[in-house]
Amino acid sequence: MYVCVVFLVAITYPAPLPTFSNLLQGVLHSDDIHKGSHWRQLILEASFYYIGLMPTAEGPARISYINVGRSMYEKYPSIAAKGTTPWVRNN
């Protein structure tokens, strides 16, 4: 038997932020976050934290990603992406 849980409520702004590893704590306030494997580590650690909180419905998930990105950018401005919205990175 499988149970499907659907989260319909978006993560609000300001979003709760994870406590990052010592490695990331040392580089989050510098441009070094964009070098080497630091960016991948940031995404990995954030994903472990948010996976259980993230809604699965499309609309609330989009709102949640925006709120998480904005909250992280405000605490760690060094993660800014180029463009009109610094907390959005388009790949």
C-alpha cells in the first residue's frame, strides 16, 4: 500500500533557513560561494532541509521557491545571481 501526501501550503516569507555546514558558513558571506564545489554543496544542504517542507502542488511550490530564494539572498547576499531578480538563477 502506498500513501501519497500532497502539501498544498506554500512556505511563507520570510522562509525558515537551514543551518549550513561549517564549510559553507565560512564562504557564504564571500564570493567564494560561487567557486569550486561550494555552490553544489549549498544546493545539496538546502535541498535536504527543504525537501520535507516543500509543497507538491505546482502553485504553492512556485511561491515557496520564491520565498526561500528571497530569504536566503537577504541573509547571504553573496549568492546573488545576475539579472533583475538576484535570488533567481536561471540555468
